[in-house]
Amino acid sequence: MLIREANIKDYPQLRQIYLDSRRESFHWVNTDEMTLDDFDRDTLEEQILLAEENAHILGFASLYVPNRFIHNLFVHPTAAGKGVGDLLLKRAAVVEEGEPGAKYWVLIYEVHT
């Protein structure tokens, strides 16, 4: 499984994963009001990492870098339980030691120039 930064060509698959995952899991929301365009609105100004296998996107994490915040983590329902979310989290963040006995998730990102 490959973890990489998303590009604009990936957006159709990412939009579909976001829509399908929410429709299957967000039972408290009216799923008829969810659209493919929600992805663009909800990931605006975020860095997006995706998990891919055989040119098929399995899931993504969107990171709001200025605040070191993992905003979204979604895995397509058909890829659930395959370690996709775990790999995305491991790529996006590391656990660092803090005070004695304390551990913290720290967002990792690369600046592309």
C-alpha cells in the first residue's frame, strides 16, 4: 500500500470516498443532503495524504498544517479493517515523548517548494 500526497487528478475518487463513508457511518445526519462537493468545502486549504493500492484510492487524511491538526480521516467502506487508517495516521503523525510517562501525537509534514 502506498501513502502519498494527493493531487487534483485524485479528487474524483477522494470525493466519492468522502461521500460513501459519511453516508454509511453518519447515521445522525440526513444523508440526502450530502454531496460530492462537500469534500472540496471540508478540505479547503488542507494537505491531503491518501492510501493507494493498485491505482485505487482506499482512504485519505486531510491535514490543516498551520494548526498541526488532522481534520479528516476517511477510509472507503470496502477497505475498512485493512490497516488503511493506521498507515495514514503513522504517515501524518508520530508519537513523541513529553513529560515523564506522557506521549503526544505530533503532526509531520513536508514543505514542498
